[in-house]
Amino acid sequence: MDLLAKKLQHIIKQLENRKNLIFLKSYNNCYTYLDLANQIFGYTKAQTNQSKYFAISENKNLEAYSQVIASLIVNVPFIPIPKCWPLEKKNNFINDYKLSKMLKNNSIEKQNPFEGILYFLENQEYKNTLAYIYSTSGSSGEPKLIKISRDNFYYFLESLEELNLAPYPLTLSQTFELSFDPSLADLFLTISNQNIMVALQEQNKYNLFEYIEKNNIHFCSLVPSLAQMNIERARNVTVQPIHHLKTTIFTGEELSSQLVDEWRRIFPNSKIYNFYGPTESTVWSHYYGVSENLKNLKIPIGVKLKNVLHTIHNGELLIGGNQLTEGYFNVEENKNRFIKDSDNNIWFKTGDFVDIDEENNLIFKCRKDRQIKIGGRRFDLSEIEYLAQQANQQVKLTALPLKKENKIIGTQVVFYNDTRVDDIHKIIDVWRKNLATVFIPKKFFISNKIPINNSHKIDWNKIVGNIENGKYKELEL
């Protein structure tokens, strides 16, 4: 057995002792750990060595989660297929990469599934080094495929275990689709400690507080956009404090101190963490426990996990260590993102610029790809948003480059949630005092909501498309 197989063996042995406890609540149904084991055993018994990769749908149900675990047991890498992809794109992707669907053997009623899974683990030859492949959209919109090895995933689980985030007995959220890798953290935090996981379905994403309250969620992991969207929708109603939430993990986007303050008013007993990491570093690489007394608007991304290495080169964060992927499926894509140092160590260029505070926490400054150049002068678009937040923390906006014939000629902004014109004028005054004239936004748009993608993160492509297609009202200021 390899390291990951031994970890799975330990987990399965623990699950057998609590087989009648609830594992998952999904679509108004409850499933026990025995139900999970039966599903996993059914999938392991049906597999042959003919499959190279498994395609897994990202439904938040027992079948999808058991397929993830079964694929790790039978040593065939899985690839989650994003639900948001058009049908033709899904079919083309499956055909191009020769993906197989997982089969299941249902004739296992009289067998002990835990014994069957453990027997399979003991006798499987673990020749394939890959655990899974995740797709992220590159600048062209075509998926960039990231290979995560079995060792990568084992070392991530080891890093996660050291933090002791979700000891039994707890009820955990699952707000992420399977195509967004923090979903794997929630799944394994659940099964490693025999906890309960409650899936947030798409139709309930605007009722987050009700979901947390009714399901007695103790541990919630989510992107800031999802939290902010629900806070905005609750502005005109009274939300009573919810006391049973003990831990909140924000991940996937920059976390603001304003959102932390608003979250704490609703969930006064919750510890708050800011987790950071590109998919290339296997889910997460850094974390920060957010203190009660925030010193400034910038919340750190914190310190590295146990099995991560980092360094800073010309202001850019580079990540290495045992959690770092071996690279992309298309090796040509490795050239500009992975580098070797003089000792032959491999480093991934994150594209994120960071600072270090006096407590050695990393602080995210900006994305490299959010820098623009006008007249030979470089500028970070997030500076526009930062100054606006300093002027008025209630205002939400997105800064974008303004182009003419594909050449950047200035900047533009989209304001959200019925921002008042008077507030915008005050923000413009702040920009005029702090920014060079060429970087002060020239066009202003208004929208009633922030578009988010399938992972509940800000959908930058949709914002640009909405501007180009005239879907946002332009303000004359």
C-alpha cells in the first residue's frame, strides 16, 4: 500500500465502529456511514483495470462522494465534470480525454462492506501515482488540467489533520461543488472524524443563514462572495444571532474585515479562519486565524501548512513542498508557471503579490494579472477598490481595465447593490486625491448583484460580458 491507501485503510476501520451514525444529509435524505460503505464497496467491486480516468458528476449526493473515495481506493484518478459546462462541452471533454463512468456492483447485500473495502486495499497494487485531475479555466476559457498525485493528497490530509479543525462530533457544511477542490477538504474532514456533512443545494444558496440554523451547522466553509450575497439580501430584515456555529473557514477569494465584522454579528461564537491556496498546491497552502481586534482592512492569508514551502521572489509568492503538483496535463503549460532553483527544488509561481507583517503572516496584495500598464506606468486595479472601501465600507464595486480596440486606455468600475450617487461622488473625490489622473475610473456602471460562478466566486468573465452587452446601466457623473 502507498501512503494514501494506508490513510484510507485507517479511515475505513474507524468508520466501521460508527457505521450507524449519519454521514450525509442531502436533498432531504439522510445516509449513514454504512450506506456510504455499501456504495464504495459496490463501486470497488465493479471496476476493472481498463479505465484510465473516471468522470464524476458534481452532484452533492451519496453517489458522487462515494465515487471520489472509491476511485482513490481502486487507484484510478477521477476528474470532476463542472455542472455549469454546456452539454456539448462535457461530452467533448469526456471523449477527448477518454473518461469512463464508474460502474457499480449491486449484488453485495450479504457481505460486510467494510471488510470488503479493507480486503481490496490490502490486495490492490498502487501503480498509478495520480489521485485526481482538476480543471481550471485559463485566460482562453479552455480548461487547464492540474494533476494531483496520491502523495500530494496524502500530505494535504496530514497537514489538515495537524490543525485539528473539526473533531467529532460536529455537523459540517458542504457549500462547494466537487469541481472546486475545497469540497474535498470538507468531505475528508467529515469522514476522518466521523462527523455529519450537510449539502447546501443550489436552490438554497440565498438562504444560507436558515441552512446553518435549521441543520445545526457547527463548522461552515465557504467563499466570501456567498456570505456577502446573503448578508446583502438580509439588510432589510432582522437576523437574530445564531450561536451554535463554532468555526467558519473563508476561502477562494480575498476576505475583507467588513465581512468578518458582519459575520461575527450574526455568528458571535464562531472562530474565523482565512484559508488560501491555488489548486496547484492541493487545496490549501496557507491559513490565518482571524483575531477579534482587526488592525487594518487587509486580512492576512497567514502561515503555511505543515507540508508546504514558500518563498517570495520580486514580490510574488512561490510555493513548493510535498503538496505541490507535478504540473499540468499539458506539459507546455508548465513553462511559465514552474521554475527550478539552484538546488533543483520546484516552485510554482502563484501570480499573487504578497507582503509579510511583523508576525510573519503573509498578506495578499494583488493578483499579477490585475496589474495593467498605461503609458508605460504599471497599476494595480485593486487599489481602486481598496481606496473606495476606505472611503465607505458599505460600498461594493469591481474595478476593470477600460479598453479601446484591445488597447487599455484607462479604468472603469461597476458598483453593486443600489449604491447612492452621493456616495460615488465622495469616492471619486478620494480617487482624485490619491491616484494619478490616468488611473482614475472614467466609466461607471451600476448592477443590483455581483455575478458569481458555479463555485460561488466572483465571475469576472460575466462582468466583462455584461458591460460589453449593455446589461449594466451606465452612470453619467
